[in-house]
Amino acid sequence: MPILVTGATGNVGRHLVGQLAAAGHRVRALTRDPDAAAFPDGVEAVGGDLADPSSLKAAFDGATAVHLLSSHQPANEPPGAGEVALAHAGELLAMAEQAGVRRVSVLWTGAQGPVEEAAKQSGLEWTIVQPGNFMANARLWAEDVRTEGVVREPFAQVAHYVVHEADIAAVAAAALTGEGHAGKEYTLVGPEGLTVPQQVAILSQAVGREIRYEELTEEQAEDRMRELGMGDEDIDFIVGWNADQANEDRLAAEAADIAAITGRPPRAFAQWAAEHADAFR
Ligand SMILES: NC(=O)c1ccc[n+]([C@@H]2O[C@H](COP(=O)([O-])OP(=O)(O)OC[C@H]3O[C@@H](n4cnc5c(N)ncnc54)[C@H](OP(=O)(O)O)[C@@H]3O)[C@@H](O)[C@H]2O)c1
């Protein structure tokens, strides 16, 4: 019986699909464009739009477990415009239950919302996966690094416990396939707190070239997000999140033990940088 992975083409989802398939599970990978997606051999690609529950019947049909995003990219919005919380959360969870799903892992967006609420109210075994900033956010720097050798970000002093997407996926995989994770809310952080300048220094080493760091003011950072099409609410959330050392420290203090859940220690940013160095060359 397959495990359905939503967000299967994304930073976390592609690791989750790969890890589940490598462990011998049947995997069904949801994407809005199955023809464009490339999944490992044996993985079943299925089309569907999370904004439209009627498009998801084939995806849920016969699945025993589901990894569910709690937000989606609305149609007709620019890619940088940000995500919105999934509407129809109750309907989606009810569909899953009726289709025979027994377990769900929900990937939060930085705060719990309607999907997490609906999962908790469902009859499913639920696990909420609550990562802090992904290491993959550094991919947003790739073009400036390639063309100008620079990273521009605000808040040089704030250390983020950035977490590797493969570790987030491994926790979701454990929740979907193992015992003892039902009813758990796992805050996930990486193994060390790193400021952006420290991340840039690690990236420089991996890429083999000096990368400069230029600190933006808060206003410059907000303008940049506005130019990408983001709304004020999203901008306020992101600025508030990234400016707040106390929030980072709270996440780190609350964090679940990734090694205990997955059987291997959390990956360091140096590993992520080595894996992705070519994107910055
Ligand atoms: N970046 C961070 O620091 C951070 C921190 C905490 C939580 N998160 C959350 O983690 C989640 C996953 O992020 P990610 O970086 O792995 O994803 P991503 O690389 O941004 O990719 C987005 C994924 O969502 C899917 N998707 C978007 N809209 C969809 C829709 N309407 N219907 C079906 N699928 C849709 C896309 O599938 P297709 O395009 O193939 O259809 C793609 O697989 C996001 O909800 C994000 O808010 C991110």
C-alpha cells in the first residue's frame, strides 16, 4: 500500500520520496505536473492540486500514510509571492481518512494553522514536523554568488540553527513508517547556530572561492521581498522570524532529538554546502 508524499518535488519532499523508496516502501509522489517531474524508479507520480480537493481522489486512493504540506503556492501568482495556508483542511483530512489513510505527517510553515488543527481533530495518527529555517534557503543566494560573488541579507548578528532538508525528511519518514511518533510535535533544528556571515564563510570553502557578505538594512530586505511580489503579512512574518535571536534559541531549546528519531546525527551546513556547491559556481 503506497505512502503519499505531497510537495514531492520540493526541498524536503524529494528527500522523503528518495528515502522511503530506498527503504523499500511503495511511494506515490504528488505534483501538479507529473510529466515534468523526475522521481526514482518505482515511484508512482500522481497529478493533483492541493488547492482543489476534487483533484486529489486518485492520490489518496488506497494510501496508508500521507505526508502533507500545510501551505501551497496559489495558481497565477509569481513564484516569489509566497504561500498560503491550505484551505479545505478539514475536507482533505476527511478524504484521507475515508480513503483508508491511517497516519499523517504535517509539515508546518513556521506556525501551526488549519491543517495541523484538522489533523489533530481527525481519527488519524498525526505527527507535526516543525523545522526552523531550511539550509536550502541559501539557494536564494546562488545567482548573486555566481554573478557577483556576494550574499546580501539583513541581521548579521542572528544565529540560525539551519536544518538540512534530508533530516526533516528522515523525521517525517520515521513518523510515517515507525512506531511511537503519533501525537508528537517535533521542532527540528540543525546541529549548530550559524549567522549568515558564518554560513557564507562555510559556503566559500565549499565553493572554493571567496564570497563576500553585505548586510542589508531591514528596509532594504523588505523592499526586495516586495519586488518579488510578497505581501505585507508574509514580509512581516519573515522579517520578524529572521530578526529574532530569542525565537531561534527557543526553537533550539525545544528541539526534538533528530539522532534518536532517525538513527543518525543531524547533518551540518558544511555537508549541505558541499552537496550544493555547483549551484554557486
Ligand atoms: N524554507 C524554510 O525555511 C521553511 C521552514 C519551515 C517550513 N517550511 C515549509 O516547508 C514546506 C515545504 O517547503 P519545500 O522547500 O520543501 O518546498 P519547495 O521546494 O518550495 O517546493 C514546493 C512544493 O510544494 C508543491 N506545491 C506547491 N503548491 C502546490 C499545490 N497547489 N498543489 C500541489 N503541490 C503544490 C510543489 O509541487 P509541484 O510544483 O511539483 O506541483 C513543490 O513540491 C513549505 O510549506 C514551507 O512553507 C519552509
